[in-house]
Amino acid sequence: MARNYGDDNKSALDAKSDAQKIAFAPIMFQA
């Protein structure tokens, strides 16, 4: 988790991507 970035937009995109991975992982494992 890189939260030291000066670019807030990239940090926000990374956080959103991580959240989506965490959200979809259980669905993929259950499928």
C-alpha cells in the first residue's frame, strides 16, 4: 500500500483498484 505518493489522484485510483480486488475476490472464489 503506497500512500506516500504526492499524486493524490494516483493514490485514489490505487485505493479504488485495491477495494475492487478485495470486493470481487470472494465472488470469484465462490464461482
